[in-house]
Amino acid sequence: MPGFTGWLTERGNTPSPLSTGTTTVGFTAGDIVVFATDSRATAGFFVAHRKAKKVYKIADHAAMTIAGRVADAQSLIDLMRANARHYEVTHGRPIQIRALTSLLANLMFSYRWLPFQAQILLGGVDDSGAHIFSVDPLGGFTEEKMVVSGSGSPVALGVLESEYRPDLSLDEAIKLAFKAVAAAIRRDIGSGDSIDVAYISPATMYRELTVHEKAPLYDQFVKPYLLM
């Protein structure tokens, strides 16, 4: 799946590169965090699945997007969910987003000799505000205002850099995230099919847009280009 070059064994034990693709977007706007991803899972130029999920709820106040090997990413999702829940039960409060990211980074660093082949965007809302972090396969992480991953990231980043503002409203933020992924889908062969959007706000916590809520965005940013 997602924007990463992994390895596939062919002809005995000889590894050869297997390129994969995706587009994931995340950014903060005021006290909210917005995520958007495409849904195409690829193996080289082969479309392995058209409805792959790439944004996941970790806790009510936290979520992550995945790019890389599906099995590796799903293992990390399960581990983060378990640890976030364990912390909340033990301490009686949600884990801070930076602490959750540090936990993920330490886990990935501990496997650096046989790394998880995954690029993670982890974000959420806690009592210090909205945060989003990018975590690389070796456990390095940085906090960002906006960040992208995957093979379609150059196109998506171009859209974000031209239109992003820290004071975007929720509706504006959702529209921009959708627009960025839609632009990547038009230009990147590794990204495609449908678009998933989720956000976290203090009022609603984690929430994913329904098909009906996304319909006007498809009409605005996807359908016009299908007719060209």
C-alpha cells in the first residue's frame, strides 16, 4: 500500500524493490485536527484493493494515518490502541498526544534493525491543544502544522501550501484536506479511487465523514475533472 519502497522476494532469496503508493494528509486548524486519505492499495503498478482504509481511530481524541506495509501498519495501530486504552484506564485520563507519539517512536526505534515499513501521521486533541506528528520508520518524529505522506504527497503539499491557514474553520479545513487528496489522485498513479476524511475536535472528538457528507466535495473537486 502507501508511499514507501519495500522489498519483495523473488527467485529464491533475492530481494527486489516493490514500490507502493498513497496520499495521506493531516493538519491542525485552531483546536481541530483534520485527516484525509485516498483508498487505493497498490503493489507496484497493480491495484490490489480499491477500498483500503488508511485513517484509523486510536482513541476518542487521537487518530493516525498509514503509509507503507499494511501488516506493519496494522500491528502498530493495534499496539497504539491498546496502550492508549491502558493509560486511560490506569490514570483516569486520556494520554497526551506527544506522549502517545513518543511511545510509537520508541517502539519503531527499538525495531530499527528490522524496521516497521510504515510512515505514520499521528494527531489529536488534548488539554494543550491540537497536535499532529509525522513518524518515520526508524522512530524519528516531528510536530507539524500540516504534513503529508505517500507518493502523491508533492501534489497534495502544493495545494496545502497555497491555501492553508491556521485559522481555517472546520468546514474550510475539511474542504481543503479533500481538495489536496483529490489533486494528488489526478496526478499520482499510486493514489486513487475514493477519499476518506476524518477530524477530531474538542466538541465531537473523532469523527469520519459519511458518504452523503462527502458527496458535495466529490461534485466540486472530482467529477468536473472526469468530464475533461
